[in-house]
Amino acid sequence: MTYKNCKELKDAGFPQDGDNITSFQGEAETVYVNSIDSGSNDYCYVPTLSELIEACGGNLDGIMKSKGEWVAMKDRYKSSGECFFGSTPEEAVARLWIELNK
């Protein structure tokens, strides 16, 4: 996951505890998992796909890859079904979690 994804989760209130505390170099794509850079305040938790799925509770109806993009589906069996897209399954499910927690 990128800094932007992790920061969005953090800002939306995703729990920041666990083993995947990551220090980013500013907004760069470089991720240093399980390291703390004392000169940076850009610490974010990088949740696993399993943690993101669990955090969505019963609101995640499925994940699939379609036309090169990952899609997390909410209420896919209802006419008002919503889809959340990402370049990875983690990113798609993170977008669903953020929407659920607005």
C-alpha cells in the first residue's frame, strides 16, 4: 500500500496498532515496514488484507479483479450495490472501509 492509502486509513480512524508500523519518507512510495525513522512524523499502520476484510465486517460482499483493477463490492445483491476500486485488493478494500467509516 502507498503512503496515501495508509494516511487515508489513519485519518479515517483505522486502528494504528499492530506489527506493520511503517515509516514513509514523506509521500514517497518507498515503504520501510517495521521501522521507525526518528526524524519523521509520517508513521502509519499498514494493515493486511485479512485485517481490512475483518474491519469491514459483513459489509464486504466480494473482491475480484476486473479489467486489470481490483474491485471490493458492498451490497452487490442489492440494486444499490457499490464498488470500490484499487490497484491492489488491499487498496480496494481500504477504500470500502473508508467509505463505511465516513
